[in-house]
Amino acid sequence: MPLSPKRWSKRTRWFVVSLTFVVLLFAISWRPVWHVWRSSKNDRGPLPDIPSGFVNDASRLNQTKVDRVWDIPEGADQAEQQLSELLALAHHDRLPVSIAGARHSMGGHTICPDGIVINMRPFRRMTLNEAQDRLHVQAGALWQEIIPYLDDRGRSVAVMQSNNSFSVGGSISVNCHGWQFDRPPIASTVESFRLMKADGNIVTCSRSENAELFSLVLGGYGLFGVILDVELRVVPNTRYRMEQFLVPADEALTTFDRHVKDRPDVEMVYARMSIVPNPLFRDVLLTAFIRDDGSIPKLHDPENTNLHRAIFRGSAESDYGKELRWMAETKLQPWLTKKAVARNQLLNAPAEVLQNRSTTSTDILHEYFLPRSSIVRFVDAMRSIVPKHRGDLLNVTVRSVNADPDSFLRYADGPVIAFVMLFQQPMTGEAETRMQAMTRDLIDTALAGGGRYYLPYRLHATPEQFHQAYPQAARFFELKRQHDPNELFQNQFWIRYGQRSQ
């Protein structure tokens, strides 16, 4: 005869309760544990090398045969002499020249078929003028090399992307922006740079010297010459504390206005939208970093990267994975994040941690800039456009960007809200066709709201869309031909839009 609960011993009751707890815990947790384990297990290793004589970029969809890749020497005097000779040779042999750094653009902006690719990566020396807070840095340096250098000296980058994997020259050539609150793009932090033009001459460009060329090169995609080195304004490294607000999407703007917008101690801000389908973009997680008193934590390698990667990559092609990731970001991450964090630590995140390592798919970025008055309509349109084209959306980050008075081909004539979107795309012709159609629909929607799209990504916009988004482009390309009459500097962006405008 079985024992009734009343007759159970204390030890037996403890055992039954513990076993019940374990069973319940397993029932609750087996699926997320299994999903993360499977995602990690199926994650691919390093991607195959690019064949000799070819180059590619971050999209992995632009493998192109080139004449050669030329690595710039490290020493400035030797590099400048040899670079001048290379440009003369290219002109004589009628070979186009493109310029590459970290190659994180996605539309062939660093590539011209059968041309010479200048690899700027060896060119990465830097010095800091501490009295003036000015960093003098060669164009091939990556932010991941700059941040530790500045950290040792109590300084930080003023404006950059949210990851550290990009080169200075590339960042300036696309006129990047990031989480830095109440700031224009990186062009605003550039004091000057030296540029080698197509004729081999070196000129210094600033707001007062060669000002037109200064404006053209900032966000000029390498079409006017080779950026050699840059003078950047830097800021103090700072200790922050994090504040987060999880709200329904229709309350995001009022939450931002009430808790973030006018606070003088807010320095970095971004929002992340839920990508869980049905309904898409239901909630928004708003994150602000506030200046905080106390010692500044030491710079260290990013933590929990394997778990972060497994959860992120597990959100591809999986509605459950997207739900799990949103739960991790809104419930788990606030517990794992330290109460105090240094500015440099926030900036020191490599893009490679989340990189798609599959040989059958790739990740594609989109970015759209909207005036605040148009963002509700844009989000509503995204809710139908993305599912319509079966877009596998992995992330939407929202940032604010101030007006850009410096770059010629600017994307921010006034204050704008930036929507940074990441999709996983199979590496097939059919998927590329769907991505192109979705991109054009999203661009049309942005244009209808008085917005623009960002230019470093896939060249899916029609020439008509491009010129509508950037009405100054015709003059931009006219000035390109004035400064480079033989069209020595070329890339896929120029071939797609510049040559068609002739």
C-alpha cells in the first residue's frame, strides 16, 4: 500500500519536492537550452579564403577579379613615394584604382573590376596631442587599435560606429555615426586630413583649407583620392551607468522625451525593436548611458561572447529563436550587465563576434534616415514590407543623428532618426532578387516620408531612387570629374551611379 503524503518522512518530502522542482525546471528550460546548444553546434568555423587574384567585401557577394592588391608600406615617407609611383603607373596602364581598409562596406565600394586595390591596413600609426585632445592617426588603423591606445591616456573616440572593426579611412569615407547622443556623424570630429590626389600630389584638407575637397571626401567613398592620415577630436573616457525602458512601440517616443531627450548627463543612447513576428515591432527597449561618478572600470575583452553569439545566431530562420533572444535582451542581459561601464568598453565590441560564418548565407545591412515626423508611418510600412518579401530580420537598432553641416553627400540635412536593420540572406539568386525588391520598397517608403537611405550597403537602389534621395549627387559626380578628370579612382558605387550620370 503506497504511503500517503501525511506518512512521508521529512527526508522523503524533501526528495519529492526537489525532484518536482528539477522536473519543472527541466520542462521550462529544456527548449531554450536545446536551442542555444543546437545553434552553437551548427555554427560554422572560419570562412574559406578568397582565391588569389580576387577580392570581396563584408557581403561576400562581390567576389571580383582584380589586377592586383597593393599593400601600402608602414613608413610614411616610403609609402607616399611608392603610392605616388603606383598612381602614375595606373594612369599610364589605364587601370582603375580602388581603396580598401577593413572592407566592411557591402556594395563593392572598395572594389573595381580588373583594377588595383590599395590595401591601407598596414598604415596605422598614431599619436595623441593631449593638450588639444587631437588624435593624429593614419587611415588604415582600426578602432580596435585606437581604443586601447586612447584608453591608456584617458581619452575616447568622439564619434564612431557601434563596433570597433572598421578603419579610420573607411569610417570617414562613409561618414559613419553611432550611439553617441546629440551628435552629428563622424565628419563633425574631423579637424583635417591629408589626401593624395590622382596626380600624386598631397593636399591638406580642412574647413579652412581646400574646404570643398574636405566636404567631398567626407562620405565620398574613396572617389577623390587616398586619405593618408587624419586629425580627429577626441573626448575624455567616462564612467557610465545604464538605464533601460521596455515599452510598447507606440510609447517609445514619449518615453524618450520624458526620460532621455533633455537630460544633460546622457551621452550614449540607442533603442532596439522587437523582431518577434506577430506582431512585428511590438515592443521597444530604450537604453541610455548616463555619466556617473566614481572610478572608471579598466578596459577588458568583451564577456559572454560565446553565449551572446549562440543566442544571436539562433535567431536566424527561427521565430522561437527571435523570441528567446528578445527575452534574453530584456530579462537576462540587464542582470549580466555591470552597473558601471566605461565609454571605451561600450565602443570596444568587435563585429566579428556576431558574424555569419555560414557558407550558404550572409548578413546584409540596411539603414534609413527619417525625420521624426515620419517614423511612425515608416515603422507601420516596415511591418508589411518585411514579411511580404520574406525578409529574415535579425536586428533593428534605432539611433538619433544630428544635422551634418560638413559632408557634401550628406544623409542628415537636419536631425534624423536612423533605423539600422540586419537581415540574413541565403546566397542564392532568388534570395538576392527578393532582397533587392524589399530594399526598393523600403527606400520608396523612406523617400515618401522625406527620408534617405545609407549608401555603404548593397547597390539595390535604382539610379532614380539614388538621385531622389541625394539630389546633390549630380553635382558631386561633376566635381569628382573635375578633381579626377581621368577617373582614376573608381569602384562599384561609381560604376553603378556615377558613370550613368554622364
